[in-house]
Amino acid sequence: MELSRRIEKMEKEIAEIKGDLVEIKESLSRVEESIEWIKTIVKVTFSLFGVIIGVMVAVM
């Protein structure tokens, strides 16, 4: 009986850990998506600065 209770306890703990891992995976995917947005914003910003500087040099 002791062995079966220990096995049941381990199964419950494993199920909890799996649930935690799913939550961590979802959080990481949201973080990854946010990082991609930031990278896109930085690229667009530098592109705009490049165009503005290019126009300023061309006008001078």
C-alpha cells in the first residue's frame, strides 16, 4: 500500500510539473513575440533615420 501511495503522489507531482511547464512555454512564446515586435520597431526606426539623414545629405 505504501508503494502505491508513493506512486500516486509522484504521478500528481508529475502532473503539476507538466502544468507548470505548459505555463512557462506559453510565457516564453509571448516573450518571444514581444522581442520580435521590438526588433521590428528598431529596424523601422533605423531605416527612417537612414532615410532622413540621406535626404538631409542630398539637400545640402
